[in-house]
Amino acid sequence: MLDAHAVVLSPIETLFLNLSLLCIVAWPMWIAGKSLRPGNDLAILALLALFATSGRILLDPLPNIQPVTVVVLLVGVHYGVSRSVAFASVVAISSNLVLGHGIWTLYQALAWSLVGITGSLLSGIFRNGTTISIKRVGVVAFVAGFAFDWVVSISALHSIPLESFPVYLMVGLPFDLVHATGNLVFAAWLSVPLSEIMTRQSPQSKAVVEPVKNAS
């Protein structure tokens, strides 16, 4: 009897497999979000948490590229501080149960919570009349990539001396840049569909998302 589980994939094949699985997660989430009645915001948050957690786990082979930062930012924009903090913490904990849990989980939850709080505080800036500026979401998401990594890097002080911390940050700058650049891609990809879903379900949001070229 042939054992299909014995197949060994190359890193590139694994990446394509994981991207395919992520799309499989995203598509039914999109369909389910469109079919929910207005006001089911908790169900939307649960679906978004599933997508963000799956995305972080499946894209783990890529260095520091994952959709969580952008999703948390958009949750902050549409649902406010308290729900974005809870969302960020749930995603950090649930994904780290697979990727590895430790003291860094606390700092990741804190860093993503700060991203959600920023989205909530700047929600008026992201909105321009009846549109959401994808460009501004991308700019803030890019900066948030660096800010997130620097906050999480504080966890290194539990194992390295304070005088080594600046060097530690400098060594991590290439990974910070990759995270920030990945956020730009996810902002362009996710801002429109996720904002449409959350706008439909959020009683606080009246924004209507228009194409990127029409957003200022």
C-alpha cells in the first residue's frame, strides 16, 4: 500500500501548498461574511480570527510575512479599541499554540493590541467622506510592521543585557523591512474585501469602500 504521507515537498512546493490552503480558508470566509445578516459582528470577528491565525501559521515558512497586522489594524478601524485588543490577543495566543508559546506571546499580544488601538484612534483619518483610503491604511501598516517588531523585541531583554539591545534591533532591521513590505501587500489585498464585510456588520461604521485609485 502506498503511503501518500511520505511525500516530501520542497520549500517552494510547501509555500505554494500553504498559499493554496490560505486561499481555501479565505474564500469561504468571504462567502460566509456576505451571507451573514447585519449585526453579526462577533461572527465576523471569529471568521477574521480564523483567517488571521491560519494565515500566520501557513505563511510561517516566509520570514516575518503574515496578514495579522493588517487585519488587526482594520478591526481597530471598524470595531474600536476593546474588540481589537481582544482580537489581537486571541490571534497571538491561538497561533502560538502551533508556532511556539513563550514570554514573546505576551509582547506580541501587546504589540498587535497597540496596532488595533492605533487603527481605532486614526479611524477618522482612514475615512475620507464615504471612502476608506487604502493608501493611508498601507502607510500605517508599513510603519506598524517596524513598531510591532520593536515592541516584540523587548522580550529579548529577558535573555540579553540592555547594552546589547541596540545591536539586536539593528540585526533585525532586514526582517522588520520584510514585515513592513508584506503589510503593504496585505493592505492592498485585504483592505477592500475586509472593510466591505466589517462595514456591513458594524453598527458603528458607515464607510463605503471604493477602489484604490479613487481613495486619497
